[in-house]
Amino acid sequence: MSKSYYDPSDLRKFGEITEWSEELGKKFFDYYGKVFEEGALSAREKSLIALAVSHVVKCPYCIDAYTKDGLQRGITKEEMMEAVHAGAAIESGATLVHGVQMMNKYKKLSM
């Protein structure tokens, strides 16, 4: 029995999402594949971005997938951790900047 909701073996089942919605599933996987092709950004750079975003959105499946992908692309543990920190900095900054909303509301209500 699994000790958490997240079961790493489920990542291998991701392709099965097309079974219940074939058209949309196919469109998603076509889009997903196109996004991660070489372009203005290299596949390696996109893998680092995906790893950082995976942490920000807290997707354990994505973290597993893009850690593995990064290793296969020769991305070092230092590069991976730097990408994670970049994502964390943006996420924490976005949280803190909402403090301005609180400050504005406080000033308005306390007048």
C-alpha cells in the first residue's frame, strides 16, 4: 500500500489519459512534443525551465521526469539546483509582492 497519494509508477501511465478523451489527449501530446523540440531555446534549456516550473507547481511526477531528462541531457546537479532556486525566487517574490495589496487595503481601512 502506498504511503502517499503520489505513486511514482503512475508517471508511466501518463499516456493513458488519451483513453478517456482521445482527441484532446492527442492534441495535448502533440503540443507538448512540439514545445520541447529544439527552437530558439535548446532542449537542454527547456528541460531546466521545466524542472524549475515543476518545483513551483509542486508536481512530483514532473520533478521525477525532468530530473531524469536533465541527467540524460548532461545537466549537472548544480545547474538543476540553480534552476530550482530561480523558480523558488520567482514564486516567493510573487507571494511577497502581493503584500502590497495587503498594505494598500490596510491603509484604506485604517484611515
